[in-house]
Amino acid sequence: MGKRKKETSYWPHMILGFLVVGISLSYWTVKSASSIPVQESNEFMMKYQQADIHFNDIMKHKALFDKDYRIQIEAETTMHKVENSKAFKELRSVVLHKGENRFVYYVTRNDGTPVSDANVTFLLTRPHTVNDDLRIENVPFKNGTYTVEGVEIQKAGRYILQLRAKIGDAIGYLEVPAYLEP
């Protein structure tokens, strides 16, 4: 009888190596994901989850509003070229000024008569963050307009001006992009 040659198996080492790599990649994924801040959306001036749950009601109230009323903003606007995936498109946005800003909104019936008894809420927000949000409830009606005054803006960049007007069961929304030059 001959000597039996001892064979070494590398399978246990490979399994242990795959296990270490898998645990390391899992740890890295969790650490990377938790370091990125998650921002809530404020579509329709509410949290995303609430807007998603009540979307049908929101659309019903918006249709009631759009049937009889209109919302318009009076502001200086400019055209910006914005990269949209493969092409550039032109976007009209409100020009913001460093320091105090004033926004004038018209809530009217379709025949052009102003609505003085609307419950109007204003929101100045930035895309992808809620840290700089400025919300003003019950915007006052003066001289046929709903005027938001004394809005202090210091950081340059993109903003969104949102307005919600509630008249009875009808709720209308206006969302306008805005930009403050650096």
C-alpha cells in the first residue's frame, strides 16, 4: 500500500472570505445610506405621506376650485435654461432679491372679480430641503390682493413659491419656481 497524499481543501477559507466581504459591504451600505440626509417633500403644502393618502380628495377639491376660481402672481420673471436629462429647456421663474421680498397674489373668480374671503397660505421652500421653509398662514387681503411682505431671503439658488387658497370646499394651489442670483 502506498502513501496516501493529503489533499487540502480551500472551500472553508472561501466561504469565510465571502462572509467577511458580505458583512463588510452590508456595513458600508448602511453607513453610507444613513449619512445622506433624507428630506421630506412638501407637495400640496403637506407631507408626502399625507398627500399620497389623500390624493383623490386633493384632486377633487382642486377641480372644484379650478371650475370657478383662478390664482395668479404678480412678479418680475426671467427665463432660465435648465438641463433636463438630455436636453435644455427654458423655464420661467420669479426673480428674487437679496433681502426683503414682496409677493402679490390675485385670487379671482373666473369673471375677474377678486375673492376677499379665501383662506390663503403661503410657503417659500427650496427644492430637496425643508430647512429653509417659510410658511405664512392666513395671508391678509388688502386692496384686491393677497400680499406677502417682509420675506427675508439671503441664500442664493432655486426656490419654489407655493400658495394654497381655500374657499369653502374648493382648494386651489399655485406653485411657481423662483431664483435668487448669487
